[in-house]
Amino acid sequence: MKNEVNLKSMVYNDLLDDILSMVYLPGQILNEKEVIAKYSCSKSPVREALQALCADNVLRSIPRCGYEVVRLTMDDVYEMLSFRYILESGILRSRAGQLLPQHFQRLKEIDQRCSLSTDDPRMHWAYNTEFHLTLMSFCGNHYAVAELERCMNRLKRAYSQLYYGAWERSSPPLDTRNHAQILACLSRGEAESAVRCLASDLNDFGTPGHNWNFL
């Protein structure tokens, strides 16, 4: 039983990694038999992994056909970004006064790594996620951190869809350019200005030139 659980986790994580890396494209159909052959294991852990990916809305089961890689629409992205704006702006308004000098130093270090990570969209997104989750954790609401992490994990798939194949190494991504301004406003105790910078940060998500109208 333990081995099957480990196999399920391995298949789940490997398939998710391939989806995020665009090995499997949105709309592509995965065949259960092909996945079983790929991992040389029994049907049970593969089926459980595929069902778990369906539960997480990564795949969609199509009877007598296979499992389709779910394409996140622009409406899906807008709903997630709207959720982030409501959650993060509310926490900043109510808890930003709890930030200490050591918190700002830690956040600046994360932002620097994010700014330097321009050649790999997944690593760039990982640091971006770390920045926002760490900021929320320093504001002292752990439930909000958990909900934000769930949202960021789903947005990571949309980020892959929007950026893979269009990531220009010679042109640094602009989607984290507001981090420093958020911190500057918070260090001055200007929560509303920080919220406006957060809105600008969310507006920069995804395709260059697209505005999500959070301002």
C-alpha cells in the first residue's frame, strides 16, 4: 500500500511538472495506458494520480477518451487575480502596521532574487510567489497565507500557459516591478498607497500590455 501511495505521488508530481513545463499542452488528451507504460507501474496508482489531478482541476476526465489538460481562460485568471486583490489588500490595510525592520529586509532579499531570475519563468514565478506569501505571513494571518498559496499554485498553471514559448530572456519580465514600491509605501506606513501598488502588480500579470483593471 505504501509503495502505491508513493507511486501515486510520483506520477502526480511528474505529470503536473510536465503540464507546467508545457510538455503536455492545454487541450491535449492523456491516455491512461500511455501513462501506465511511461511509468512502468500498475493501473491503480496511475488512475489515482489522474483522478487527483482532475480533483485539482488540472485535468478533465472525458469518458472513453482520456484526460484533457484543462486550459485556464482569461476569465479564470481574472477571478483568481480578483481574489488575490481582495485578500491581499484587506490584509495590508488591517495588518501592515505589524511589519518590522527585519521583515522588510527579508522581503527585499526575496525581491532581489526575483528580479535576478529572468531566464526561467518557473523560477521567476516561484520567487514572486514567495514574496507575496512571506508578506502575508509577516502580517500575521496564517489562514490568509494558506488560501493565497492555493490561489498562487493554480495561477502558476496560467502563468505557464501565458509565458512558455513567449519568454524573452533579453527583455526582463515586468510582473514584479512593483514589489519595491509596495515595500517603500509600507515602510512609510502608507497602506493605501501600498494597495495601489499591489493593484499595479496584479495588472502586470501575464501577457505584456494586458491590463486587468485593478486600478
